[in-house]
Amino acid sequence: MLTHRYPPGGPRIGILILCTVFAIAGLGLIRLRRWGWALALGAVVCCVCFGCYSLFRFHQAQWGVMIVINLVFFLYLVRSEVIGRLR
């Protein structure tokens, strides 16, 4: 994703921050921690928002697939069975 298509600074840093949040959230989810669930939920919502922005503003159709995948993750994370297993 960082293939010199974005200007230096803000967008690259934003992408790296989002990737870091996803990695930390994944670690928290593997350990069944509530903070990992909250971070994953927040990261998925941010990714859906950015995908919708890219889809409608720049007409990048590949974001449609990512939006659907992230919505599936969101719907999985808000299930009562998943929330019940967290400490």
C-alpha cells in the first residue's frame, strides 16, 4: 500500500498507525482481552469509514471488497458469543 502513491507525511503515517492498531488489536484478541476487542472494533470501523470515503470520493471500486470484509469482521465482533468469551 505504501508504493509512493501517497504524498509523504500524513497519509503514510495514518496508514502505519492503523496497521499498528490492527496488530495490537490482533494480539489482544488472541489473548482474549477486552481491550483487544475494543481496539479491533475501532480499527474495523475506521477502516470501513476510510473505505467508504475512498469508494465514493475517488471511485476506487476495490475498496468495496474491503468494506464488505470489514463489515463481516464487525458483525462477528459484536456477536454475544464473542463478547461473552472476553475477560
